[in-house]
Amino acid sequence: VNYWPAENLPACPGRDRKEIHLKSFNSILEAIYTKNPLQKKRLEKYLWRMDPEFFREADKFALDYLGYLEKQNLPLEYAIDAYLKMCRDMMVSQKGFVETGKYPVDLSQEAFEKVYNDEVEMKYYMVGLAISQFLWETHYHMFHFFSDYVAQNFSRVNNYLEVGPGHGLYLKRAMDNLDDDAKIAIVDISSTSLNLTESIIQFFIPEKSSNISSYLSDILVLDLDEKYDFITMGEVLE
């Protein structure tokens, strides 16, 4: 399958009937369906509602991110396994919460020891989270909102801070819109996350990589002697 056929897309104003070629995005979908057929029904129910612009964005993301993974010597199978593991872990956590009223990890130190300070576990989680960017409706709408906002407002941002950059995709989108001389700081409790984020920037926009100051720290104890025009902190609850 090298495209999402136009006849399978819902009608919407202005939609043309041409096939939207999605070689990279479909390679991710087909790999997921092969490893876990149960994902197909859920994902296609969601994809059915999306417009052609979504698919163009999704395929561009897939092409870029798979190129990055190849550069990091991480095959597609690794990324798919990471995504499916994240889905399973979250389902188990949600089931446990419904039954007990608690998540498996309820102390920040325990989360640090079991996830954030574990290079293998953290890399798996970050790659799986990145793959979910266009596969989970909530993640897509969050990213789309952020992308629109930074495109409209970053002309006046000279000092940018991101707490918990995770897989680095939000930082990349921010830096795509920041001026070349903008100062950027990133803070994360996980060295794996910082390394992944820095490698994302080095791969996509190496000319701006020297603008970044990285801090391996808990933001609650870090003393940053700086004022920022814009601060991003996504999915950082602990």
C-alpha cells in the first residue's frame, strides 16, 4: 500500500479526488498492523476523519523521522516495537488505575529510577512517543496547536526555554520558527532525553545546534539566572 486512496477519505469542502501518496506513513501503519492487527481498527477509525493536509503532514513527518532513526542505526522494527510497548504499558497503567485508584509509579524518585534514569527504557519510550505524534489524535492536535502558535508568535521570541524536551520534536518545531540568533535552553531530568533531543537538532538543523544550552536537572531545583520570552513544558506531571 503506497497511498491512502482518496475514495477512502471522508468528503469535506474542497477535497480533490486525487490519491495522496503516503509511502513513509504507510510503511509505519503497515508495520504496526502486521505486529498488532488489533491496532488497525482503532487507527483507521481515527484516520478516516482526517483531511488531506493531515496526511501530507503525517507523511512528511514519517519520511523525516525514519531518516533520523536510520542515521541513529535504529531500524523501523525498533520504532514499531517501542510504539506498541508504550501502548501496552499505558493500557496496563490505565487498567490498574481504574481498579486501584493508583498508577504503578506514584513517587517522582521511583519514576526517575525505573524510567528516566534507565537508558534502554527511556529511549524506547521516547521513540514510541515520537511515533505516536500522528497516530494518537490527542498528540496530533497538541502538536498542531503548538506548531500554529509558534509560527504566529515567534518573531518576538529571543530567549526560549523548554522543560522536558523528550523526543525533541517540539523543540525542532520551535527552532524552525526562531531567529538564527535566538538563545535556547533545554532542561530534562533524563540524560537519554537530552541526548535524543540534541541528536534531533543536530540531524535536522545543525547550523542552530550551537544555540542550545542543555541542563541535566530537575527543574524544581535548578536555578536559572535568566528571563525567557517563551517557556514550553509538555506532559511533565511529576
